[in-house]
Amino acid sequence: MKLLRVDRVSKFFSTPGVRDDYCVFRDVSLSVEEKEFVAVLGHSGCGKSTLLNIVAGIDSADDGYVYLDGKEISGAGLDRMVVFQNFALMPWLTVSGNIRIAVKAAYSGWDRHRINDRVRRYVEMVGLSGAESKRPAELSGGMKQRVGLARAFCVEPRILLLDEPFAQIDALTRGVIQEELVRMWLETGITIFMVTHDVDEAILLSDRIMLMSPGPDAKIMEEIKVNIPRPRERATIIEHPGYYAIRNRIIRFLSNKDEYDQPKRVNLVA
Amino acid sequence: MKKGNGKGWLILCFMFLVLFLGAWQLYTATFRNLPGPMAVAETAWEFLSNPFYDKGPNDKGIGTLALYSLGRLSLGFVSGSLVAITLGVILGLNQMLFKALNPYIQVLRAISPIAWMPLLLYSVQDSNWTALLVVFMASVWPTLANTAFGVSTIKKDYISVSNILQMNPVAKVFKVILPGAGPTIVAGLRISMGSAWVAIVPAEALLGSLGLGYFVWNEWNNLSLTSVIFAILIIGVVGVCIDILFNQLARRLAYVD
């Protein structure tokens, strides 16, 4: 069952004084299966974040459709929680306050006990017990994004949308959080759609990687299945025989934009 | 700053006070047409030792008069602020409306609330109401301008989060927009409060509504300059106390992004 289906979505920006609209991407189609982890990988500025925002419903497509569970989406919703690159935490709320605001919004009928239980569970899940009453300004980037993850997970949405979630986190912390994300993904059985420009991150985390060409007129050019068995670990994944085949494929794609005229479907088997 | 002179400013502050009082004393000793610090201190002691006396409708203790002014200030300020914040949120969320109304707000803001007084007095035909409306007028504009600005410059991410969480408009305003714009709004409230406190003195003086402004003018008519100076000091001190309260509020609402 396809949980998410993006059907020939296009996005244009119009600039005052310029006759032709700037096409960010055109006819982008993709789908995500239930419990799958899919990444869209592309250069900065190729419009992948815009694509994610369209799926989230906080931006709108100029053409095409997005379906969730077979129903066309209109606007944002609690069934699609976003984890933002810059965390987007409310700085005036504490760690648990930031998570509570989401639980409260999603389960307005719940009493205080139930809300607190849910908040506590997800604070624990992201390993922030003890830091509940801290404000975002007192947290490191890694801890901030843990709050972002907890806020997204605690609502128990149908799909999680990650917008370069670890780009602003230092490399050492990034690896730890990536592994924790995978653990939470497996534990909760949630579906994840991520956009990133980090090649190693995409390989480490995803089941499938969609390669997006640079804009304007960006397209999804290639789909790579990451056939590396889980659990994957940062330290050992590079020793897998399939790893460099995938990595080289992606690097070649990213460094040579003229190579592709037609979208391709490649299935690299390890 | 160098370490070890944490208390230095206090000593300096005290020295300025001594310097000021000395200059004052010297001035009055030379020209003799102004009451000196001792005379004012004597009057102050007299007034402050019995702050709430009541000898008829026009002769009340300084504490009572201060409470009259503060009551008028609170009522006018709270109602003015509620209007200003409500309007400000609406304008902050509607860029077109904000742009269209901003020139008028700027003009209105530039008008001294005292200038409205004749018009207000003519309209409501009551001096107490007029004094209240002057305070109201003084309270509205800075808060309105600041609220609209604060709301319109709130980070788009916070709004996105509230959209994703499907918050209803009321929750959005109270849980995201107001706390997000909180520090800017309080900065506006502080300016409003300052201008309201400045406006209340001439309003009371001119309208004869009981209060500190009335007291200043009344004592001038009695040619009691010691009392006038004492009243000036009280007005300053009360103003500072109010500002300290707002400083506390600002600190509570401040956040580091």
C-alpha cells in the first residue's frame, strides 16, 4: 500500500518584472510505502525543501497532486509532522513545553495525566530526561533536534517529514542522532520521508534514495535502492561491498549534471 | 569592566545626589526665591507622615492623590492596551491593512495626548472621563505600533508549526503569536506607560481631576513652591516604580532565540 504519493507536482516562482515564471521543479512524482524510509537527495537550492513543504501542506504546489492514504491533501495536518532544519522550537517554552504543545493540539480531549504521560514517554525516547525544564537556548543543536524529533513523534503521525534535520548539528553528534532516529523509526513503525544533501546520511538511513537534479526545472532523475541490510552502523557500513557502488553512483550524479537527459531507474544490488 | 568595583557606581550615585543637593542649597541661599532642600524635606515629612488624610473633596493626603492618579492610569492604560494589542495582532497578521493604516498610526502617535483634551472635553462633557480618555489615547499608539510590528516579524517557522499542529485561531494567537511577539509588545507597553504617566499630570492639572497633577497645580495656585517641588519628586518616584514593574514583566517574557 502506497502511503504517500506525489503525483506530477510542479512549483514555480514568479519574479516581478520578469515575464516567465521560474520553474523550481517540474512533474515530480514519487511514492513512499508504509513503514519505508525514503530520502530525496539533491544540491542545495534544487527545491527539495520546497517539495517537502508541499507534502507538509505549508507550501502549495502550482500543479499536480499529493495523496496520503489515497486521499488528496489540502493544507497542513497532524498526520504529517515536520522536523525542521533549524529546529523551529518555540524559544519561550521549555523542552517539555514544546512537546506538550503538540500533544495538546493533537489530543485536545485528553486530561492532564494522559498528556503528561505522553510527553514524558517521548522525552525519554529521545533521551532528554532531566532536561525537561530547559529552554531551547540552553540546549546544544543536537539536543534541540531531539526535541524537534520528540515533538514530531509524540503526535504519532502517519508520516514523518524530515527537512535536512541534521544539517546544523556537529558531525560527531549527528552520527549518534542518526542512529537514534533509526531506532525510533523501527520501534514505532512509522514512515519517513526525508530531504537531505548529505550522501552518507542518505545511504545510512534510507531504503530508497531519489536523486533530484539541480534547478531550475529540477526533476527526480534516478532512484537508488539501498540494498544494505539493517542494522547499519556508521562505522561498519563502509565495509559493505555495496556501499561504494551506491556512493559513487550518487557522487557521479551530483558532480555531473549534464550526464542525464532522461530519468533512470537503477537498482544496485549488493 | 574591571573586577572589584561592583559597588563603585553606588558610591558615585550617592556623590551625585550630594552634589545636586549642595548645588540646590547654594542656589537657594544666593537667590532666596526658591525653597531649599531642607524646606522641601520638611514639607515632604509633613505630607508623608499623614498620607491618607481626608479634609473634604479638594483636600486629601498625598497617598490618596497618588492612588487617584494610579487608578486613572491603570484604567486608561489597561483599556488602551487591550485595544492596542487586539488591533495590533490584526494588523500584524494582515500586511496590506498594516501598510494602509500605518501612515495614520504614525500621525496619531505624533500627537500629544494633551492636544486631544479640548476635543474630548467637549465631546464627553466630563472632566474625569476626559482625563481617563487622555490616558487611553496616550496608551494606544506605541503599543499598537509595536504589537503590529512584533506580530508581523514573528518567525515564519512558529506559524508553520502552529499550522501543522492544526491549532485553532484562538490557540494560535495565545500560544504562538502573543508569546512570540511578547518582548516587542512589552517594549511598546513600556513606552505607552511612560507617555501615559507623562500625560496624566497636565490632564489632571488642567481638568481639575483629583490626583498628583491636580495637586501640583493646586499648590502652585497656593504659591506653595515647596509642595510643588515635593509633588514633582513624587511623580518621578512613582514613574520609576511603574517602570520597574514593566522591567520585571519584560524579563519574564523575554526569550533567547
